[in-house]
Amino acid sequence: MSKILVTGGAGFIGSNFIRILISEGQHQVVNLDALTYAGNLESLEDVAEDPNYSFVRADIANRQEVEAAFESHKPDIVVHLAAESHVDRSVLDASAFVRSNVLGTQVLLDVARAIGVDRFVHVSTDEVYGSLGDTGAFTEETPLAPNSPYSASKTASDLFVRAAWHTHKFPSVTTRCSNNYGPYQFPEKLIPLMIMNALEDKPLPVYGDGKNVRDWIYVTDHCHGIKTVMESGRDGEVYNIGGKAEKQNIEVVKTLLSNLGKSEDLITFVKDRPGHDLRYAIDNSKICNELGWEPAHSFEKALGETVEWYLANKSWCDRVRSGAYMDYYDKQYSQRL
């Protein structure tokens, strides 16, 4: 039974990924997370007592904490999901993004290489490619051209992973995904924000004219893509993981309102975000052809299921928005410290 250390496992994608690994019962999973504002252990409450799951609170940019975690757990595989990820926050202050996404990634690479892990999976984003025009799609050969402080920090982390492979032949691989949606997403992101505001009949803020295009992927499809690359990807390679579901932001918002039975009058157009990329689209043919992965969910069906999840878990959302979810760690782990 291999031991997989997942950084950022208390986040949106990380918690869904861990839940898949634990459900299969074939791995021991160590969740390493600093529990900053978007890290929510309540998202993993259902696996907290599983004998194959353990949690370590540590900051990936703190080498001493990372070394202690690696020495204690001795992982075979590292799946690196921890990151500051919200573009708007990076526009306001990029310092946390440099510390976590750049320095934190290099610390993990150094420590993982020192103990000799079998594989390091670096989870990145299509935003490192920049913006597309009306046609075309990002391939793994598309030049990196980040346009926000967030995507610049992720680009830097991608290049440090690349350097670790080319310099040290460190067994690493990088994935780049499109926009995720699904259960347990922090409510500052587009889809959960719009759902929560609509339920309370609050204005739904849409940047610019709402015609910016994103390629959407259901979070469990993305997680299965990461797992596929973890198991079968070639060292030193990059794999794009896309959902083949291009949608204008305004189209997504209107679909959500229709699913919720709410009026489009709630839509409020606001000043566009600085440097807002026009369009993202991913060519996922490499992972499909080489590794046999493909998305299993249609956007329309999975979006409906996502709305149903938020309706059924409103208390989870309320605790996140109020900050009460931060108390869970103390309640759950105070007796274990």
C-alpha cells in the first residue's frame, strides 16, 4: 500500500481528491495543509477517522515543518495542490502568492528530492498560458504567458518543477486544468458565489459584459485526471486536463438562475477585473490519447448536481462564510496534539 502526501488537501480540489483515494482503500493518505482561509477540514469530516487517513498542519513554505512531516510519514508520492489561488486576491496583494506558490513549491521539491520520493505530481492551471482569442485551444506546447500575479506565481512554480526534472532527473510531472466546479468549493469562486447570492436574492456581480469564456471541468473528473497522471504519466511531462465545456461567464450565471428559479434581474454588471483574460480553452487530447482519461460528466448535468449539493449543504456554506469552520480543527484535533 503506497503512501501519498497531498498538499492543500483541506481545499476544494484537494478534499475531493483525498475522498476518492480513501474510498478506493488502496492508499494511505497524508493531508498536509496550513489551514489558511480556504482550508476547511469540515470538507473531510466523513474520512477523518479512516485508518488510512492522517492530517498534518504545516506551511509548505516553512522548510522545518515540511521536513518534519516528510520524515515522520515518509511518503512514496507527493501530489502538490496547495496554492493561493484566487486571482482577485493576487491583484490586491501578490506577496502571499509568491511565498506559497513559488517558495512553497521549491521547498517541497527540495525536501521530496532529499528523501527520494517515487513521484511528484504538481497540479497547476491553464492560466499560465495567458489568454486566447476567439479560436484555438491551449496545448502543452503553448508558450507560457501569465497575465495576473496569481498565474505568474503558478508559472514560476511550474518552471521550478521543470528545472527539478531537467537538472536532477527528479521524477516529477505537471498537470494544468481548466476551471473546476462542484461540491465543497469556497464561496468566493464564481459558481458557489452566484448560488449563495441568488438564494438570498442578493445582486450577482458579473465582471464587465460577462462574455469572458472559461473551459469548465467537474471537480471529480479533474481528480480522476490527476490520479491517472499520478499512476501512468511520464516523468518530466505536462498534461492538460480539460472538460471540453467552454462557457461565457454570463451563460453560466443565467443557467444557475434558471436552475434555482430566480430572476435574471439579480445580475449586476460591475467594473471588469484588471487584466481579465478573455478566453481559456484546453486541448486535452494528450492525456486522452496517451493515458486513456476523459471527462465523465457533462457540464449541464454536473452543474445541476452542484446546485443540488449547495442546496442540501447550506449550513456548510454558512459556516464557511461566517468563519465558523475555522473552529473545526481545534475541536477535532485538540485532544491529539
